[in-house]
Amino acid sequence: MTKATGRETEGRRERKRRQTRERIEQAAISLFLERGFDVTTVEDIAERADVSKRSFFDYFPSKEDVVFAWQDGFAEHLMRAIASRPLDEPVVKAVQYGLTSAIVSAADERALRLGELIRRTPVLNARDQFKYAKLEAKLTEALKARSRSEKESERMRLLAAVVIGALRVASERWAAQPPGGSLETFAHRFFADFWKTLIDFGNEGLQIRPD
């Protein structure tokens, strides 16, 4: 029998940690959706995931961190979606289609239910606003990677800030939509209105004269 190398052993260890983390996350989200966030305890999650309470805290500092763990994954998915767009494509098209692709891919039934849980749970809703800072940083990084000059990088930084601000508004509008609509169609319509609004504001700004 061939003895496993240190690298192979480390690979198995990391895989086991990832699987345990995913099991805890899945158990927690299931319980939150079944019972509600506030009444679900760390002990409940540990029991459902078949780990000790101490093991839970090895992976997550708090219940809130379990809820928002998926957001980090979404931010990385957003970067990959932007990076996959053609380099010669207009940046606004890359943003619109990349962001829409990332949102639609992440918006399965469970994610939508989790979003509703966040909105109706005050402690989660307050923290949810921090996700936009992470998304802005990741979008900035992805857009700067497409830039060919320092000046263009600065423009990308501004574009990322504006787009993520619009995403907050879009999220609120989508939550107010009747159920059953197409998220992809909604996103593209929202962006169409968004770009037009930016043009309108720009035209108004060009008419401003110093006092």
C-alpha cells in the first residue's frame, strides 16, 4: 500500500473541513427557514449538523455569520461573471449581463426564502446592508481588471459605486413585486431605466453653471 503524502493528507483534511462547514451551514439555514432565526439556537444547529457546539464556533462566530456566509460566495461569483464577459464589450453591457447572470444563478427558491427571512428579522436586516460594501469592493476589483489605464480604473471605481447603489434600490423593488415574475426580465428592465436615468442626470448636470 502506498503511503499518503503530506500534501494528499492536507487535501483530505481541507475537504473534510469544507464538508463540515457546508453541513453546518445547510443545517442552520434549514432550521432558520423552518422555525425562524430568533428561536433557533446554536445547540439546535449543532445537533442537526451532528457536530458539537464547540465545532460550530470553530467555523462560525455566530448564527448571523451562517446566514451571511453565502454572500461571500455570491461576491466571488459576481467577479467570475464579469471576468467571463468579452474584453472588447462595452463595460456597461458587461456589468449589466454579468450582474444579472450572477443574481439569477444565485436566486433559487431557498435563497429567495432566505432573503425574505433577512428582511423580516431586524438583527439580520440591519447587518444585511454591509453586504453591499463587499459587493462594491468585488465589483470594483473585477472592473479594474478590465481597465487599461489609471484614469480608466478610477472611472471603474465610480461605476462600481453607482451600480451597487442601484442594486440596493433594485433589491427593494424586486421584493415589492408580485410573486412569479421573471427575475432576469426584471433585472434587464431595471438596468435599461437605470442607464437612461444616469444620462438624464448627466444632461442636467451639464447645464449647471457656477454661481
